[in-house]
Amino acid sequence: MPRPRDSSLRDRYDEAMDEVATAVAVITCHGRDSSVGQTTSALMIVPDAPPTVLACVEVGSPVGAALAAHGAFRVNYLAVGQDDVSDAFTGHRDDDAELRDFTGGDWDEHAPAGPALHDAVASLECRVTGLYERGSHVVAVGEVTDATHTPAGDPLLLVRGTYRRVEELPLPVFPSFAPARPRHT
């Protein structure tokens, strides 16, 4: 595919990544005076022993500061219908551009590592094992110390800057192959 000559690598990168579906989650942790949270779709799981999560948060954000001080965080993967929770932690709400609180959703604010959203699709409690600053973000490496899930919920996705849902395709797509399922160890 030919590249446009007038666009920067950063622009092309952003445009390419907008085409990739990512899960939406709220990273939470306990700060010095209160709990804090930030929406992110920049997450990666490392299904190894021990299970590990890489989470990116903004440098200078309350979550970034709390990660270093507290040494633990929680990843709350959001479900379809929880876009208001996502918006509350991104500053995209109409009523208050800086709103990052726990008034929307059913939160256990005293859960270990960080507040836990009771009806999250999945919730991972993590111990920080590394923090790496890269440009405008901090990459937090977290060893998963506990995991819960809500099997009935469908994950909230982000594609092209809008929230989406998973749509099940009729199977089998390839009749000669059994349905593929990722193996988690």
C-alpha cells in the first residue's frame, strides 16, 4: 500500500491503530489521599508464569503518580453499556471535562490494589514489577495477583474512536477447522 508523502509517521501510526479493535478498561489504584482511575485501551496481557499485564497511562496523571507510590493497580475491563464509566475516566463527559471519580458504576473502593467495578467483564489485581516512561506515557508492568470475571458480559471495544461491541460470526468460517480458542496457561 503506498504511503502518503505529506503525512508524518505519527499520523500514519495513529490512523493505522484506529483500525485495530482494543478492549476498553479503567486502570485504578489507591492514591495518597483518594483512589484514582484512568481509561485506557493500551493494554497487553502476557499469559506466562506469572501472568502479567502491561498497562499504559499518561505521564503526570494521578494514576501514573499513584502507581509509583502505591505499587499496585487494578485493570477493570468494561462491558458493553459501560461507556459512561469509560467517559468518566477520560474526561469526555459533557458535565465536567475533568471528572475522574467513582460515582458512576458499582465500585468496591476498598478492593486491594485499586477500586473494583463489580460488573466489569474482567478485573485483574496487579502488583507493580516495573515502570517504564516512554514519551507521553508510563508503561506499568503488573504481575497479576488475583482475577475475577463476569461471564455474561460482552466486552466494550474501541475502534476508529468509537465504542463497539463484539458481533459473533456464524461458525464454522472454515468448515475443515474446529473453532479456534486461545489457550491460556
